[in-house]
Amino acid sequence: MDNPLLILAEHAASWRGRPLPLDLAHHARRALVDWFAALLPGCKQPPVTLLAAALAEEAGSGQAICYVDGQKGPLRRAALLNAAASHVVEFDDIHRDSGYHPGSPVVGAALAAAQAQGCSLDDLLRALVAGYEVSCRIGLAVQPSHYRYWHTTGTVGTFGAAAAVALLLGCDAGRMAHALATAGTFASGLQQAFRGDGMSKPLHPGHAAEAGALAAMAAAAGVTGALDVLHGPVGFAAATSEDTGKWDRALAGLGEDHAIASMTFKNHGCCGHIFAGLDALDTLRAQHGFGWQDVEAIHLGGYGPTKTVCDRPEVRTAQEARFSAQYCLGALLVLGGVRLAAFEPAALEDPRIRQVMARVTVSLAPDLAEAYPGRRAAHLSVRLRDGRLLEHYQPTRKGDPDAPLSDEDLSAKFRELAAPVIGGNAAEYLLAALWHGDTLPGVVPLR
């Protein structure tokens, strides 16, 4: 078998000189708009506010902007804090087939590196294309078994950050390969860290961004890595999945199909494994006009992680609520949507949501489990108090590549999430710059 790491490294390094098609550049801008939308509300919440204070002495020399505290400083500090912040409120993008949130680690690291190096916006867009491509394809090679124990955003994200930063540091294909090789032994992030309470989950993409940046910086300085770390008998794939990797699948169409052009952009502020159920409930509610008081029982049939990760009938914290199908279905009925307000203290204590939660059950649907991860569907049934049984099959999620959010949808999402944090005028200025500007984003003061 040809070495997949060398193939991916050569592809990633080629983005320095190859033409960047206008449509692909636009997809990269979409990713950047969505990343800032997820980033800004996360900047004002723990754990990143706590971590920024803990790392305050590391700010200073450097041009990379930490959006959490507005300080310029070293690349790695900005990459760590910004990537973590962009994952806090669970609105960051998804690569459906690899089960991975590439935006948080890849944009977090790439933007910090571009600012630190004084690169152009075009350089940044190229780095995003490369970082998304490398990491999403590595994710394809190890899924779905990888997700049984590992958080893909923490593990695979390390490779994406390394590829993007290495490109911006000027690494050729040889040094790009060593950046990816070192990233492979840095990759980490356990499922158990977010199966319960705690603040670890946003730290996974934060660590991936920082570790990937370190791997790239090391390679640029001449540090070498084990070039068989992806497919070797005790390498990344062997250690974190059922075999040494599905590399034929992962590398199919390389250079022709682009991961960044096939992203899912979130339409709900919670775990993506609940989305199909929420979309199904929205559809039934629109068709039949019922409210939360009318519901006697709800049953959600989903694919594997809908059951194993999101069947949480009891929640205490916002973190737990974002991963509870029971809570999110209740919040949709009571509040009309699963946005930031759904996870405020008043909502978490709302007795109406708690009443609905007690009426929700979740099970594994074998037909949906077989189609995962390529399809994220749901069977939803709602029994009303008047005796009617309403059923809906949701074949995909709004925001997936086959039901995408438009540019207008993304702009509306950005305004909703950014304006309360930086003000309406600043939000419009930043949004216009992300869509149409030709220079890197600068400091964005928080309110």
C-alpha cells in the first residue's frame, strides 16, 4: 500500500501554488463566517475565560490575536484559546461522513498562524482548504469505529491544524509530511470527557489546534516524525479504530472532491446527533400545530450515537443539556428553538421543559444505524393527548450537504450569535469583511 501520509502531505503542500477556484474560495469563506459565529459567544464563557486568565502571562510578544481577551501574542496561545472558544456553544461546523468538527481546530490554528506570519487572506483560505481536506480524509479512514472511544475533533483535528499551519509556514511536501507525522502522536481526546459533566470537551479542539501548530512549527524547524504513523501496525489508525485504516476510501477523489465544499453548518445549538429528531419535530409541529401541553409522548428512533451519546433523561448543566435529546426536544417545543437561550439558567430550570423531558424516549433504529455515518436520519413519533399518533421520517438534517444552509442563512446565524457579543454595527462590519474582504480579520472587541 502506498503511504497515505505522504500522499496527503503532497496534496496539502500543493495548495501553495495551485489555482484556488472561486467556488472553493467561497466555501472557505463560508467556513470562516460560520467559525466566527460560533467563536464569539464562546469567548465570554468558561472554560475559555478561565483558561485565558490562567495563561495571561503568555500573552505579549506576537501578532496572533486571541479573541477571548483581545490580546495579541504567540501563535500557540491564540490557536488554543480561539479553537476552544469556537466549540463552547456547539454551533461549529461538521464534516458528516467523518463525524468531525473541522472548523474549530483548523480555523483556530490557521488564522492564528496567518496573523503571526503576516499572511494574506488568500493564504488563509488555501490553508483552510488543505487543513479540512487532510483531516476529514483521515477521519474517513478510521470511522465509524474510532468514535466509539475517541472524540474525532480532538484527534483528527490535530492533523488538520498541522497541515494548515505547515502550509502557512512555508513547508514543502517533505516537511509537511513530518508535521503530519508528529501530529499523529500528539492527537488525543476521549469520549468519556463529554459523556457527563465537566469542561473538557471544548479543550479538545483547543489542544488539537495548539498541538497541530506545534507539530508544524517543529517540522518547519527540521524536526522529523515517523512517516508510517498513520497506517503502521501500531500507528494512529491501528490504535484508534478496528484496523489500520480504510485508506482506499479515504483517498478516493483526492484533488477532485473537496471536504470544505461538503460541510454541515449547524442550524441548532446542540449536539448534531439530535438534529434529525429536532427537524422532524419541527416538521410535525408545522403540519399539525400542537404545543408542548398537547404532547403525551415522544419517541425518537435514531442511529448509534443518537442513542449512546444523547439519550440523557436527566440533566443538570448546560453541557449535559446540549447532549440530551430529551432536553433539546423539550426546549424546541417550549421555547420554539434550540438556540443559545435554551441553555441559560432560566431555561434549564423551566418546569415545562422538564415535563416534556419525562415524556421522551430514545431507541436505536437498526435501519438508521446501518446508514450511519453517511446519513444522519431519524424516526419520530408524537402521541397527542387527543389520541392522534403523528409519525415522521427525517432523512437528513437541515444544514447537511444535501439540505444546505444558504449564504443568507449563514449571515442570519452570524448576526444572531455575534451581535449580542460585539454589537450590531461591529457584527455587520466583520460579516462584510469575511464575505468580501481581502485582508485578515483583526481584533474584535467584546462588549
